[in-house]
Amino acid sequence: MNIEKTVHIVAGSFILLSLALSQLHAIEWLWATAFVGANLLQSALTNFCPLATILKKTNMKQGSAFN
């Protein structure tokens, strides 16, 4: 597992979880979906991803997400 795949897994999981919670609990959970989407957009534009920075400090290997 590399950093890029881990970021995709975490982002996708948070989106699916918040969508499920918005249907099962409260509509306000959609704010979590919006936050993840905004973070993905920001990281694509600035090449800075907070989760990737944290994972680099754990010595997780870097690599292409599509290998």
C-alpha cells in the first residue's frame, strides 16, 4: 500500500460513511462530504494534502495510485 492509494481509500470511505449517516441520522453529515470534496479539490490545485503529509511521517512508501 502506498500513500496515494491510502489517501483515496480514506477519502472514499469518509464520503460513503457521511452519505450513509446523512440518510440514517441527520442531513448535517453532508457537511463532512463537502469538507472531503473541498480538501480533494484544494490538494489537486496546490499539491498539498494534509493526510499525505501525515503518512509520509510514518515512512509509508510513495508511489503512483494507479500501479
